[in-house]
Amino acid sequence: MDPQVGLSQWKTPEAAARFRDLYAGACDDVCRELEAGGRPKPEILDVASRFGTTRCLHWPGAGDPVLLLHGHNGSWLAWAPLLAELADRDVYTLDTVGDPGGSTQIAPIPSVAELVEWLRETLDALDLQRPNVMGMSYGGWIAAHFAATHPERVAALVLIEPAIGTVTMGRVVRQGMKVALAQLLPTPLRRAYARRIDAEPLVFDVRQRKPAALAFRKFDRRIPTYARLDDPTPDHMLTAIGAPTLLVLAGRSELHDITEVADRTRRLIRHLDIHIVDGASHAVPVTRPRAVADIVESFLDRTDGTTHHDEP
């Protein structure tokens, strides 16, 4: 049981209003940019569950539906660079209830079990019976638990830098400090430094940077935090995953030891492909979207339309 029981909320009304403006502006801008790149306008849905109302954006397209779960303290906007590269896919993005975004939490979520139930209820409301489920970081943690608990609901699983092992929070904090430091550098040095730490979009794209920075300072997040758990993803959870699974790791991940994660998942997940993006940071779907899209597209092309899954 996570000690942070309660409802996530903004610390001040002013912060909440400022975030709404930033979020709305970023959403409009990203959707226009995606439309200019060939995607249709998304269908915007607010779907109810016992935990609250979940903001979902749906872009119709080809292939089996792909459901995207963003990372810690984020929203669907983190997927914007990858969405531009997956332009032909049928994609649903969710803002996790309890994270800063377009969703509204009305009931406590004290453990990952409730997060799994939130996702199941949301899929039911969207009438998504068996989508491909893709999660980055925190979203990968939720996706792994969901695939283990409800194997019949997942056609294929994509885990991008998932938070499923021992997390090196000190390195994560140091990377965040480096990104913040980059903002203080003169422009010519800023780009070179951001490129060196694999963080250019995090430094230069205000749609990625400003909402996240405000949430870090002013959002009181009250949903489970994997870093506070002794064993965030037990072995039995990984062995229960029966869907074909793609694991994408960043060669310079700040989150975890990628060799350890690769060895453990190779031992425990039955149908597993592993790819490492050399030189990439933990934010790999944001900073290396083309490389990630190539890996994901190849995997989904092989799994689309299949019916294979194992019972735990």
C-alpha cells in the first residue's frame, strides 16, 4: 500500500489555471502539427470510471488499436514526437487519472491494483477489447501489471524504458538538474549541451517543457510511486505476461541498469523482443522518436491480427 492516499490536486488555484492554459495551448498546437503531417483530427473523449474521468484522444488509422500510457507526472503530450512517426496507426492516448493532464480524479488510488482496474474500466468504456498496449516509464509499469493481470485484454505489449526494476532515482534527479541547467546556458551552448545529454526536445520544445516544469513544482501527486515500493514488479507479475512483448531500452538510461533489466525480463517474459537504442536517454520516445517508431512498427507489423496469448 502506497502511503500517498488521497486525491491528486494542484497546490494553488493559480497553478491549476496556469496549467489548464498551458495544457490546452499545447494540445491544440500538437494536434494542428499532427494534422499538417497527415493525421486526421483526433476524437476527444472523456470516459468515466469509478476513479474519475479519463481524457482520451483517438486518431483512427490502420492496424489493431494501439493504446498509449505516458510516464510519471506527464500527459499524452509526451507521445507527440512518436505520434508524428506512427502517422498511419489507429492510436488511443490516455491521460492517467491522478497525473497532471486532462483527466479528473474522484477516488483514491492507493496501489497499482487500482491503477490496473482504472485501465480495465477505461478500456471497457472505450469498447477496446484487446488492443496493443504501449507504455513508457511509469506507463510501462502500469502496462506490465495490466498485461499480467488481464492477459486476455492485451494483443501485444510494448514497454519503453519501463519502471519495472530497481530504479536509480539519484541518476534521474541528476538528469533533471542537467536539463534545468541547460535553460541557463547561452543559446549556442544550450543546443550542444542538450544534444550531449540527449534532451533537445525537453530543453527547446515549450509544449514538453513548461507543463512538466509547472507540474513538478505545483502538483501534489497522490497515486502510487514505484520508487517507494520495495518490489515494484515482482517476478510472478512478469512471468504472468503472455502477450508478445517488445522491450525498448535506452543505452544511456538514467532510470535503471539496462543490462539487469534485459537479463531479468529475458528470463521471465515468455515471448520477448529486446531492442536497445544506443546513446539514448530515458526519454527515448521523445528524443529519438524515429528510432523508436522503426522498432515498434516492425514489431506491430508482425503481431497485428494474431490471436496468440497465454494464460498465466
